Amino acid sequence: MEVFYIRKNELPMNDEIRDREVRLIDDDGAMLGVMASMDAQKLAISKNLDLVKIVPNAVPPVCKIMDYGKCMYEKTKKDKEARKNQKVVSIKEVRVSAKIEEHDFDFKAKSAYKFLQDGNKVKVSIRFRGREMRFTVAGKEVLQKFADAVIDVGTIEKQPMLEGKNMIMILNPKKQ
């Protein structure tokens, strides 16, 4: 008994295709129609190429005659290029208190302003300790004042919300 292993995250090819009939596409993109998988494999071998199942869920499955190694090389190249063009957005955190002084507030608002200008998200949080849980309204007012201080470079993504003993608000940078 022969055992075939299908490679992880890769398409089945050649002897791994166990279907009786397949819909075949030629190496130049021409539709050749439905035929027996053995005939399709013979056609691929005659062209010194591979038979690759590209749409396994179709009835019958769609197979294409192609150079598998070249196809995988181009796919990894495209993936690498896509990763290179991705922009990583990090979240910076600024902690304030419900009874923050004016100078401390201005200093933290200025640092959040810089973070938002650099294109980072900012998470503003207040931790309530002990009896401070009675002053959650004051904490919400501080966070709203904070959002107003950086309104020209950021918008509120997540409104101030109490989560356990912390009140959290998330700010997004504005699009230029």
C-alpha cells in the first residue's frame, strides 16, 4: 500500500491527486475540459510539468498544468513583498489618574500628541485603587478632557469604558 503525504499549506500535485475526473487548465491558461486524472497526469508529464490541484473543493476539482517549483517561488516572493509593504501600528500607553494635576496632564497629553503624530495608537488608562472606585465619573471627565487636548491629531476609537478597576480609552491617529 502506497502512502502519500500532502505537504502543509501546499497544493496536492501529481500522484497526490486521487480524484477520478478533473477539470484541466493548460499551462498557457486554456481550458481543456473535464478528463480522467490519469490522462491529465500523462499530459503534464509529456510537457515536463506538474499537475497541480488548484481548486480542490470544486466538482470536479480544477487542476492546472504548471511548473510547481516556479509557482511556489513566485508565491513566496509575492508574500515577502506584501510583508515588506505592511505598516506596523503599535499601541503606546499613557497612564493618568483621576486626580491629575494640570502640569502632569499637559506633559502626558504632549507625549500622546507625539505618539499620534508618529502614527501610533494611544491607550489612555486610569487605575482606580481602593475607594477611588467612587470617582469613576471624574475619571471619565479626565479621559474626555485628554481626548479634547489631542483632537487635532487623533480621534477616539474606543470610548472611555470601565474594565474592572481600570478605565480605558483608545485613540487613533487621524489620516493625513
